[in-house]
Amino acid sequence: MKTKVSLPYVLMAILAVAGMVITYLSTPWGVLVDSDSYFYLTAAQNFISGAGLGRLSQAGQLIPLTHYPPLYPLLVAGFSIFTAGNVLLAARILACLLFGGNSFLFGWLLARYTHAPWAGLGGTIVFLVSSVTLSVIVAGLSEGIFLLLLMLALLCITEYQPLKGKAWLAGASVATALACLSRYVGEVVVLAGLAGLLLHKNFPWKERLKTALIYGTATLVPMLIWYLRDWLLTGSTTNRTLVFHWPGRPALYEAIATAAGWFLPGKVTLDNAEAFLLVTGLIGVIALGAWLLSARSRTLENTEEKTLRFAGVLIVFIVSYCLSLLISRTFLDASTHWDTRILSPLYVTTELLFACVVWYATWANRAVWGKLIVTGLGLYLVWMNLPLSVAYLRNYAQAGYGYTNKAMQTSLAIAHIKSTQTGYIFSNNAAAIYFNTGKLADWIPEKYDSVKGLPRDDFQQNLALMQAEMQVPGSLLVIFKPYLELIEYPPLSELTQGLVILKNYKDATLYVAPDR
């Protein structure tokens, strides 16, 4: 008996592979590398070399990775087996694979929970052309693997049936545990999973509690082991301290503008952003209400019942994730910006939720007018995002992004450091020096701790230490231009006191101690 292959799924796979190829060809300078990438990728490099999972100080001492979870750097280290130890190339390959994998899974989930393969194909297309998913996944960051594991975990939680084996529960446990090890906020996935299991009306409460206990234990134990490791090595579980710093209205406006910008790119002001999100939210609530009322008045098919459960798990995750952002910004990390990268899990899960709700609320599964509404929304997203994504990839190919862009790789200052430097290096962009020269550098002393939202008590001590180490022959202070007068940084005059200019390049100024 021949197995029939569904054309939409074949096209979804082809498009996913095409997305991988296009993004790989568009990143000749490497994927975006930023300050977080510095910690991830140096940890991967040091793990490969046998030094350990962390970064090295200029004195050669290992600083264990604690501020970030371990899964992404371990994956990069694993992929570096195929790139002769080149972590930047490994990160590039991994990012492109994750972009294609996420796009296929996103479309597959829509196909499964709308029972419409062609809707799934549309979902894959929307995901591939989205400037949001493109920018956060095709980068040297952990978002790509987290989004993939998040969708897998929510799928397995939805599909679990106690009388049909434990495979889905095992899959949910593994995916959720790995999500926790890819981003600390993965603990929110645990909450969504527990809610999905406890609210599963098809089996008794005793069984639900037992299943939830098994799932919660299996998902949290690996994270607790990692926390124990961090505590034993550094005396801190995540390198964060409980300090109250209420984010206030500006942070809320930042989140509103970011979210509205996903659907009104380039046309967002605070006034229309609030109005747009309010209207969109009302439409979503009305559509969800219409679907629930319709579902109560008739016998549901198994597919639609699962979709309702999937929607419920999505809602729990979305609400929990929003609360976790507020708690983190208020008590743990005042420097967290509610930008597209941080909010990207909300983008993916909200799109899944909205698509499922609108699909059934408009009777798109049985009415042409509903299909037209869903198709129109999908075409709108493609129309708004495609030009942005094309421009983004074009600039990726021509100039690159982050610390490994074309300007950095062709910089005269970087070339000077690479060929002549032998002592200590301090810089306002230490990561760019490391990734483009392979030389370790320290960041300039900070006057303000943006994570705690407090002035640093050790600034003068760190400044004095830098000034002392600058006396070592061959040492450099490298100030990349423009030197931003951020609250974290001291004035340039204070930083360069007692130093003289060695070289003044277009992109950076090199300072040394006098009489050299």
C-alpha cells in the first residue's frame, strides 16, 4: 500500500530548506554577534579547547558561564566538529538550520491544529518572510533553539493522552527541560506544561496530579543541577541579585511600540501603537469568545478539541511570559529591554494562537468567507514584512551585522591590534576585538551597573587597576567610535587620563601609556 504524500507538506519542507540556503548565502561575513553572543561563543570555544564552559580573563583564568544557560554554547561546540573548531562558522550553520527548522515546525503546527495543510504552508511562508523571526534566529544567539523547543514542548503537552502511551509526555519533558537550559525564562514553559496537564479534562484529577509531578520533576531537575553547579563555582546561581527597580511607564511603552511594530512596521507611534494593540486584542477576545460559544453548542471533532487545548496552553504561556518579563525587569535585571528579541516568543505564540482562533471563529474549516479572512491576514503580514526582510538580508550580505561585520573585519584598528599587540587590551567593544583578532580583551570599567540599576561601588578600584595594567609594555586602550556617553561609562576624559594617543583611525582611537 502506497503512502500518499501531501503536496503542502512537501512545499513546506522545500521552502524551509530554501530559507536555510538563502540565509546561509546572505551571511558571508558571519551571523550577527552581539554582547550576549560574546559569552555564548567564547564559552563554546573554551569548551572545545578543554578550558571549560566559560570565558577567559586576560590573565588566563576561567570565568564560568553562569549569567547564561549552557545549551546553546554546547550546541555550537558540537557543530564545530564539522567546521574544524571554527565556532563562528558553526554558529552560522546552526542559525540557518534553526531558521529552516522553526519555519517548518510553525507551519506544521498550524496545519495540525487547523486540519488544513494549505494553511500550514501559509504559516511557513509568513514565518520565513517575517523580519522578526529572521532577525532573532539568524544570529549567534539562543533564541532560535529556544523557539524550536518551545513549540515542540507545547505540541507534546497538547497531544498527550494518558491511555495512549507516555511518548508525548516524555517528549514534552525533554523539550521543556532543554528549553530551560537554553534560556532561563524557559521555566515559564514548565508553567504552561503543568497547566496543560492539570486542566486536561479527559482523565481523573489523581492521574493529572501524578502526571504533572512526573513532568515537573523531569523538567526542573536538569535546571536545578545547573544552578547547583553555578553556586558551587561562583556562589551565585545566575549571576543576578535581587534588587527592586520598578520599570515604570517607559518600559511598558517600549513593549507596546515593539509589539505594534511587528504588524505596523515603520508606522508606529505611541498613540497609534496603543490603539492598534487595543483593537487587535479586542478582535482576538471576540474571536475567541465566538469560537468557545460555537464549540459549546455542538459536538467537537477530535481535531478541534485538541486545538482548543493547544490554544489554552498558548494562553497560559503568553500570560506567564509577560509576568516573567515584569518580574525580571523589576527584581533581577534592570538592563533588559523589551525589544523584538526579548519579546520574540510572544510573537511566535501569539501568531499561532491568533491563527487558530480566527480559523475556527470564522468557520474557516467549513466556510469560504472564513478562509478568505485568514488568507487576507496572511497576505497582509507577507506584504508588510517581505520588503523589510529582503532589505535586511541584502544588508547582511553587503555589510553584515554586529561585531563581525565587514567594517570590523576590514578595520585598520583591528589589523593593527592583530599584528602588533602583546600586552593588556581594554576597550568599549572588547567582544569585537576577540572575534576579529582572537586576542582577549577586557571591557572598560563601568560606573553604573545597568543590571542592578545602581552605581558601582568598585568603579574607582577597577579604574585604578586598568591604569596600572596599562603601564605594561604593549598594552592598549582601544576606544571604538563613536564613544557613547552611556550612563554605564565614565567620561572619555576620565578614562584616558594619563594616556596618549598612539593611533587615531577612522573607526577607533588607540591609547597607550606615555614614553613608549
